[in-house]
Amino acid sequence: MRINFTARHFKAPEKLRNFSESKVAKLTKYYDGIITCDIVLDYEKLVQVAEISLSVNSQHLRVVEKSEDAFKSVELAVDKLERKLKKFKDKRNDHSGAKPPVLE
């Protein structure tokens, strides 16, 4: 997975960059087909905004989270992406298959 990191309107510390990249890298345990990940951190007055976009097998998953702390915003965004990836993976699985025969 290729990770692109962008900080708008401020210079992101290396600690924040490493934290964000390590959290996003853990998403591969939920789905292997993640191609690219774009992490955009923005600073709006007193609110830190984390926007994470994933390219997954010709689909795009995007999450935006806001909080007072950049680390918390990234954490919330990754949690929401975990739920979205699980839902995406569940939709891709074929649940309409034939039921096994019942033995009497």
C-alpha cells in the first residue's frame, strides 16, 4: 500500500506523521486489496481535521473526522475506516450461495 501524507496550513511534526502512517498501515489486516491511501491533515481555527481516502480495487472509501487534537482525529478516522472496510469486504463476499444439504 502506498501512503501519501499531506499537512495543510501547518507543518506536521514527524511524530504525527509516523503515528498516522502506522495506524493506516494496520488497515491491511482487514482487507488486502488497498492500493493507495491519502492522509490529509488540516487545521481550521481550533479544530484539527483528518481526511483519509483509500483506493480499494476500483472503489474509493473516504472519511473525514474533526476534533481538538490531530492524533485524536486520526484515531477516529481510522476507526471509522475499519468499519467501512469490514462492511465493504462483507458486501464483496457472496452470501447467496447454495445452502448445504440437511442430513436426516
